[in-house]
Amino acid sequence: MDAASQQKILGYFIEEAKEHLETIEQGILDLGGAADDTEQMNELFRAAHSVKGGAAMLGYSSIQKTAHRLEDGFKIFKENKINVDHQLESLFLNAYDVLSALLDKLQSPYGLKDEEGQEMVKEAEPQFAELQAYLESLANGETPVPSTASAPASAAIGEQLRNHLRQMLALFKQEATPANRQQLQKVCVGLAKLDKETKSWQTVLKAAHKAIANQSHSFDLLAPVVIKELKTAGDHLDLGQTQNITLSPELKNLAIAKVPQILVPVDPKHAAQTLAKAFNKKQIAQLVQMLSS
């Protein structure tokens, strides 16, 4: 098989794997619902199984092993009555993040080197083992004591934040459909779950969730405010500086606005460009007339 054909097959695998990862992520974010929905649980199992099979076919053993660990976890979930708690969600998200990071490496310009992938899997092995043990305890009707060591380290939180923000940015670049707004809101829910105890973090995410739901707000208006706000708040969260997390007036106004809003830059050139996007020629002429009077 020539290099062009191999690259084409790899492209197919990456696109398919990204769809499966989205299924897995959304399922983990709604793990409580999946526990009561056999078909949704089967979808999660099939998604992990498909990624495992594709990676095995192409020889990416690190992706294969990671997908297999997730598949094993979903298998226990399928076959037993599991009570979902925050610790279980966090453990599943940690495993998902490893798989997502491996796929990001694979589609990067330099690709995924075997030794690099194996090292990532080796570092994540304690998390995989704890997920398996935690699930088995829950399946046996035990009440496992969450390990303090399993709480996401700063690096793990940082990686989850970056993954969520990358997903949000990609969605903002698409058309502002109800489905895309819903996906953006799900990203907000996922971010909120990173720290349920910090009220200021929850306040920022609820405001972003509400602002995105307002169909009067265009994605061009929302994206710069929401991304900047969540990036700033997320950096404080990652550094343990939760006391510095605050809700900006811009995002607050977007969250409570009942009518469309436009954020006009101070720079006249940028302001003109913003207004040109928001209004038609007749409306702009009316604005000029009002400003001149």
C-alpha cells in the first residue's frame, strides 16, 4: 500500500474516532442517565470497541490499550447496577482524556510516535487501575472510599480545561444552530463538573450556559466573551487561585439580556467593522443620522 493510501485510511480512522470520542465524552457527562438507559450504555461500549478495533488494525497499540480499558469499564457498567457518583465520573473523564490526548497527538503534524504513546499509557495506568477497582467495588454493592490520590492533579485539570475549550472554539466556528448551541451548553456542563464546590466557578459556567441559550446572541458576539471568560477563570482554577474567579460585566450582561446585544470596541475602526456585521446599510445610515444630530 502506497503512502497516499495509508494517509487516506489514517484520515478515515481519525474522523471516525473523533465521532466516537464525542459519543464517549457526552455519555460520561451524562453518566447517571446512561446508567438507566441500556441503549445509551451500549452506544458507549460500541464507541470504545470501534476505536480499539481501528487502532489495532493500524498498529497504534497505545490507543488500542486505552480504548480497551474504557471498553472494560463500560462492560462492567453494562452488566451491573451501578450508582453513579462524582468520583466515578472523574475517573471515567480521566481515562477519556488520555484517549483524547493520544488522538490529538496522532493528528498533529508530527503524528504519534509509539514510544511516546506507550509512555502516556504507562503514566495513566494507575488511573485505569483505580477506575477498574472502583467500578468493581460499586458492582459488588460496596461503598468504596475515594482515594485522595485519584483527585485530578493540576495537570489533569489543565488538560481537561484545554480539551473542553478547544471543543467549544470549534463549535463557535460553526453555524449558530440550536443543535450547536446545545453542544456548547454540554461543554459548559462538563466544565462545571471539574469543580462542583467552588461557587464562583459555578457562577461563571451558569452565566455562560444561559448566554449561549439566548438565540438572539450570535456566535460572533458570544465567542470572544465566553472563551476569554472561561479561559481566565479556568487558569485561576488550574492554579488553585479560586478566590480570583469573578464574573465579568460583559458575560453577566449577555446572560441576563432579553434583547440582542452588541459589544462595540473602543477603537473606531474595529467598532465600524462590528457595526457593519450587525446592521444592514439602511440601519447603519439611521445610526449615522442619529449620531450626527
